[in-house]
Amino acid sequence: MHSIGIDGGGTKTVGILTVATGERIARTEAGPSNYHVVGEEKTQEVLATVIANLFELAGLPPPSNTAFCLGMAGLGRAEDRGVIGRICDALGVRKNRILTHDAHIALVGGIGKPEGVIIISGTGSIVYGINAHGEEARAGGWGYLLGDEGSGYDIALKGLQAVARAADGRTEPTALTSLVLEKLGLDTPGELIRWTHAASRDVIAQLAEVVFRAAERGDRRARQIVTTAADELACAASVVLKRLAFTEPPHIVLSGGNLVHQPLFVEELRSRLAVPVMLPKHEPAVGAVLLARKNLDGRRGFKPRLRGKVPKRKK
């Protein structure tokens, strides 16, 4: 039986198709499919496109039954699973399916097995883990209004606040001022008020890169922001590790742009954890297809055989 794994994000959607042996035969990308971002109709359209493209690229007709796993933000909640479940029903995906959240597929893809802990710092942040008994725990992921400490948005917002405080003279000058203004094409800190109120959460989060750059150059305030973010993620990780009571030191995988692309941040976090950390082995969509295969056949569901390159289509 074929297996499909889909990573349905708010920016793009990635799908992977494997055959019964686990060998990947097609990969495709399309636009965003998180229905909170694009709506239910568009979500159904994108998922239908991804599934159709996978079989077209593989040169196969869609079989009557396929193992299926979709990972998407929010699918840890029953209400969201109900919405996506109805969409999958409409697409004919009714059997052998798993609907789960994005941290779950990122963990399985990142480690290559369904056991361990993942620390994610992208626009948002969360720590999620599963132990050998299938017990799950999470910390963070409350969203940018209630939490998301250690996320790109959190780091960027603290950087903007540092610029405002320095402009008032409430704190010492910071290199963040010139770096942020240059990045945004602004002349004075006062212009940040209008810019910030007009910017989306994702756009603000992109300024985290400026904070990391200032920290690498030795700016004291930027370094404080980075170390505080590492403290928050390490605290969340310690909570998850304690709740899951691993009998052996688990694999901890780091995910999200801030951890994958910012060595300083990784080192700050690594120094706060008592167990080794790793970068992802595979992308989240691979985790989804592995879960689909595990659902079909637990004995060989987590032995990825990603041999060679396969055609890839972008939409």
C-alpha cells in the first residue's frame, strides 16, 4: 500500500508519497493549507492538489486506499480535527488516516522515530515530547499573546522594545537601534510605532535575525535577549522531560528557523540542557509519512528509505 505524508503549513504545504517498501517516489509543494490562515475551501483545494500531484509525479493512478497522515498546527484540538476530518472525507481520505499537529510530525521526522523531544523556535515556539509508552507532554505553544517565549516573535518584540527604551534614555544605547532602522528603511525610532502596528506577526518575527546579528557583534542588550530566550526554551524542555520520565536519555531535536540557522542560539540552549541535542534528520513531511506507515505496519513504520532524488513540483 502507498503512504502519503503531508505537512500543512501556514506558508506552504509539502507532500511525500512512498511505496509499500518505504521508498519515496514523489515529493511536491503547494501553497498554504492551514484553514485558520486561508479558509476551509482553500485548504481543501490545496490538499487535493498535493495528493493529485504526488500520484501524477509518480506516474500512478490514485489507488482506492492509501495510508495517510496530515500534520498541521492546531490538530491537537478536537475542533480543528473535526474541520480537517470533514475536508479529508470530501477528498475521499476516510480510512487509514492520522490527523495530528505539526510538532508531532516534526519530532518524528527530525529524530526518525516516535520517541524523544522536539524544541521548536520559529515564528512561535513549543516543546513537545513522546516517551516509549506513547505518553505525550508539551510546554509552551500558547500563542504570541499568552506565551511563545523563546520564539522569533518574542525575540524580535524584545528587540523592538529595547530600541524604544534606549531612545527614551531608560536604558543604555544599543546597536539594535541602527540595525533595526536600517533593516526597515526607517530614519528614527519614533517611526517604529506606525510600522509595528501595521506589521503582521510573521513580519515582526523576521526581525529576530537582527537581534541575533547584534548579539554576535557583542551588543549587551541583544545578548541578554538571546540568553533569556534560551532560558525559556530550556525551562519548557525540562518540564517536558520531567513529565515523561524517560528511562534513558532521550533524543532532543531542535527545529524552526531560529534554531536551525542561528548557531549562537543553539549553543546557548545546548549549554542549558543536560542531554545532547541534534538537528533534524528529515523534514516534517517525512515524519508524517513515517506515521502513516506506522499506522499501517508498526513493525517497519520507522525505517525511512529515502534513496536518491525524486521529482518535485511547486505550485
